[in-house]
Amino acid sequence: MRQHNYYVYIMSDFSKIIYIGVTNNLIRRVEEHKQNTVDGFTKKYNLHCLVYHEYFTDINYAIAREKELKGWRRDKKIKLIESVNPTWKDLYNDLIGK
């Protein structure tokens, strides 16, 4: 049985506007956000920095986690991001090995 990859991720910018999403291909999805190829919130607010992500093998768990995070208050989301990325650096280059 083939294992699947799913990710819950957070995109942001210098003003710390937060977008939470779920995908089965994190690199492709972050590139879409960076290139503004998908209309919506991240394009409207130019959210081009990947500041947080979690990995799952089950889509149901990934979707449940995305919903959980979206339900959190903003300060709790910020604490989560800063627990692993205190400077809010763009994690994309780490993701692709640069």
C-alpha cells in the first residue's frame, strides 16, 4: 500500500497576515502562492512566505488539523509559528534544499 503525503501549512508576509491551507504537494502549492497563480486570499494579500508546516499520511487528519488551526485565536496561531520559526523566515528554501 502506497503512503500518501499531506501537509497543513501557513503562509504569511512581513505584516504577519496568516493563511492556513492543506495540500498533497507542499512544494508545488507554495510555488503557486509565490507566483500568484491561484486567485484568493494569498494572492490578494501577497502572502509569499511559508512560515509553518506539518506532515500527515492521512488526509482526514490533515483536514481536521487545518480546521483546528483555523479555529484558533490569532495569538495562539502566532505562538505555534514562533515555537518553530521565531523569526518568521521563509521556510521554502529549506524545503527545496537550498
